[in-house]
Amino acid sequence: MLLFQCSRRTCFRLPPFARWLPILIGLCFVVSLIPGCQKTPDSRDEPVDVQIDIPDPLCVLVVGDSELGQRVARQWSARRDGKLTVIDQSIAEFETGEFVLPESVDVVIYPPSMMGELVARGRLRMISNDFLGADGYNKIGLLRHFRTSIVRHRNESWAVPLGSPNFAMLTNRKLFQTISPPETWDEVDRTLAKVAAAIEADPANQKLEPKVDMPLAKGWAVQTFLARVAPAICYRGKLSTVFDRSTIHPLISEPPFVEALDQLREIASQRSAELDPPGVFELANTGQSAIALSWPALGFASASGSAEIDERVLDSKPGEEAGEFESTQDTIKIQSLPGMDQWYDQKAGIWIKRTKDDDLRVDLIGFSGLVASVASTCPNERSAWDFLQWLPSKEISKLTMVESSRVGPFRASHLGDMGRWTGDSVSEDVAFEYGDVVSANHERSLALMFPRIPGYSRYLDALDIAVRSAISGEQTSEEALKTAVEAWDEITNELGRDRQSSELRKETGF
């Protein structure tokens, strides 16, 4: 019995290491289930492919600036390795074609005045709040009216700004050493009387005329007229400006408009009838004007071909702007347009004096310039939105937009780089004087923008004809503006009075 028991213990006794074998097998099974414990190739053993996000090929329609598209295409190719097909159309071609966008178009660049027409026809995509809040877009860096009125319609955002100019008053610096520039339009007549006396007293000033050079050529007379009448028809909380918002009846034959046109007839130089803004600026900057209404722009030289663009201005680096472009003799001084110390209440039919807290000046905005939107039929949406964020950036805008005669600074950072926008036709001091005008314009909450409703250009054309008719003496101011009222009513009836009334109520405007 003892022998048997010993034999059993001997037969079933395992080696010491074998007792742990089941445990070891179990541990290996568990370890095999842990992903991190599996052997992976060392990332350093193989080359890593860097994925470059190349944008889809895009098609951009540019309306009203035939050279801009190619400048943008070169930068898009060089900086983003993207392919850009550009289609150019004049403003007249686009309007005649009923604002139709070719099916291949992803982005359209166009004057902001067309926004209401394009939105009403369903040609554009609305811009989301996520886009507006993106760091790459930097909305907060835009000047006031470029992040609100100019890019908005029906209380929604539809475009990104690419810049627009600001009317300014240019005075002969030498002549106005002893004459104060007018602060209000009522002071202009007295200022011109002082100018006449100064011209008579100094033979060196005989080439000057005691008149104001201003853009009154076809298509520009209406804009100059609106810039003049703006402070007379705008006031805080006042909604109606050129149309009665309740009845869509034209208001352009009322006293403030008649008085404004009467004054332009009296103070405008005879040659103004054929002048556009570049022409006016050239006269002022060469010392041939006493007072002028225009603005400085690098694009004026580019558009007219009268001067070559200084490449040093385009290629200067941020922080090196001061003194980098050649200074010229300060022929002109630049300040804001005059204002008015009273405004006209159309409902009451009376003039009301502004309070001491009110700004005398009200500027005209959106009369020129460019904006960009994504087309409603855009086939490459992802890249289109990326392009729309890239285009108005500080770095790209200063390389593509400054040469356009239609635009002007639109970011706060642009105001520290004014030589890039004005070129070397004016000195650094004069360039920054214009920067001060732009800054002041956007610090004011009140501005005038013509209502962007369908038929916008037709209304303006009719008023332009009326203004030019009065300036030439063919009609009195009152007769010319009554003729314009009749033309506006005809346009409204043709397009549909109810429809136009509805569009006017939707327009955010001022």
C-alpha cells in the first residue's frame, strides 16, 4: 500500500517550471489582445508622404475690372498652387445679360451696387456665421462699413469686401495757407469768394479758377450729386432717403435735392462736365485746381496709362512703408467733404438743426468698389469658400487690389500702409491725410448708400441724366429733378410697384 501511494506521486509529479505553464499561456493570450503591445514598424524606417491640399480648379467671373482677374490668378497659382479660370465681363454686358452667371462659375467679383439684383435673382450663396467668425477671414479687422452695410442685404451677409474709394475734398495747399477749408456746404460759397480774392491778389495764382472741379461726366454726375446731398437727407433713425419707404414714391424733387443741385450748378467749374475722378485728381495734383472733389489712387495711373506703377510700392514689406516711396511736393491737402448743420425732415417738410452731439458729415458709401460672392450654382464649393477667405486677406489684397481704380483700403491695417494704395503721385503726408478721411468715414455710424433694389442702375442712369441736364443749363434744377421723378415712376411700374416696394423694405440700407 505504501509502495502504491509512492508510485502515484512519482508518476504524476511535474517539473517545477511546468507548473507555471498554464499561467504563462494565459498571460500571452491577454497580451496579444493589447494593440499597443504588438510590434509596429518604426516610422523612421520608411519615408512619409506629405499631403498637400491642392484646391480644386476654380472659375471666377470678374465684372467691371478687366485686369483684376489675371492679377488674382497669378497670386492664387503662386501661393496656393491653384488653377483659376477667369471670365471678364463689362458692367454693361453683365446687366444686358440679365445678370446670368455661367454654370462653370464658382465665384463672382462685382460692384456692390449689384448685390440686391443678384440676391433677388437667386444668383448668390449666403455667407454663414461660421465663415464670418473664422480667424482666416478676420472680420473684426475690416473697417466698419465693410463688415456691415456694404456686404449685407436683407439683414444677411452675401459677400466679402475687396475695397471701395471715399470722396474727399482736395484743396490747393499753397492757396489755402491763409484760407480755411469749408466745414459745411453753406460755407463753400464764402470760401470760393476768398479764393477769388486771393487769386486776384497774387499773379502766381492766375491759372486757378474760383470754382470746384468735380466728377460730372456721364455716370459720375449722379454720384457727386448724392455725395453732396447726403448730409441733408440722413439723420439718426431716419429711414427714407431717396424713396418713401411706405409708398416707394421718389423723394428726389424735394427741397434738399433741389438746393443741392442748385449749388452744384453754381460752384462747379465748366470743365467738370467732362471729368471723372482720375481726371479731377490729376488737375488737383498738378496744381491746376483751387478746390476739387475726388481721391488719390494708385489705380488712376494704371487705368489712364499716364504713369507707370512704382514696383517699390508694390513690393515694400510691412513696416517699411514710411519713406519707401518717393515723396513729391505737397501740392494738395486732403480732408473730408463738407457737412451740413441741418437736415431736412421729409414728413414734416421742414429743416431741422443738428444738435451739438451730431456729426455734421454724412458720407456716401457703396458708390464704387468691388465685392466677391460664391455663386449659387458653384460646382466646387469647398475651394470656393477657401478662395473667398483668402482673397480679402491683408497679404493678398495689397498685391491684387491696389492697382484697381475702383477700390480703396478696407482693412484697419491698410491705413498704416497708405502709400501702397495711393502710389507715389502724392507724398507720404498726403497719403496719410487720405487715410484719415477713410478712417473718419468708417468711424461714423451714419452714411448714405443708394438702395440696392432691382433696377438700381436704371434709377441712377435716369438721375444722372437729370443732374447733367441741370448742370449744362438745359433745365432748371427743379425741372430736371421732376423729369427724373417721372422716369423713376416709369421704371417702378415696369418692374412692378408691389415687388419694388417689397424689395425696398427688405433692403437694410440707411
